[in-house]
Amino acid sequence: MARPHRLFVSHETLDRWLEAGDVEVSGDLITLVGAGQQFRVKSGVAFVTEVASGQDDAALIGRVKDTDQLKEMGAEHYADSVILGDNAYNVVEGFVGEPVARVEKADDANNDSDIELLSRFFMTR
């Protein structure tokens, strides 16, 4: 079974979206207002660079992990850094979201896929 697409949102981006009214947050749910898509979120990081050796032994650069996954890997996370074995990574902190449901609106006559809705949402930002 294919894993559902996940969304990573940095703290900075979420703040911008909240200020603009593009998202609503309720507990651990984020709703993309224009698309009506909801995501259940956890704290997480996006791996940007390896700074200790220049070698990405765990192939994490460009990947996203939530805090539970970091713990399972034995990684140590503090602020914008993650240490895993002999590797040290710069990361961006934020939230990892998994799709929950799409909130239907009465005037929503199309049946766009979640990917199409997300693409439209991001293209207008």
C-alpha cells in the first residue's frame, strides 16, 4: 500500500500562512483554507546539509523526519541541528503533516485530487 503524501511546513512558513489567513490551526490539525485539505501534524525537521564530514551516510539530505522517527533512528535533535552517529546535520524545524480529510464546501463542485489541490494552493502563495 502506498504511503500518503506528507507535507512539511517550516515554522516561518506556517506563521506567514496564519497571518495571511491561508490556514487554520486547531490542536494538531492544519486546514488549508482554499483547498479544504486537513493535515494532522507533528513536530519535525527537514534535512538541509551535513556539516561534520560532508558525507551524508544516512542519505537524509532533502528528507523530512518527524520527532518520533528521529528518536527511533537514535538521532539527537536540538534547534537547527541533528546528530546521527558521526554525522551532524543542519535542519529546518517545522511540522510534518499527513492528510486526514478534505473539508467539502457546498460550492465545491469539482473532484480534484489532493495533489491537484495542494499544487493549486502552493502556486498561489
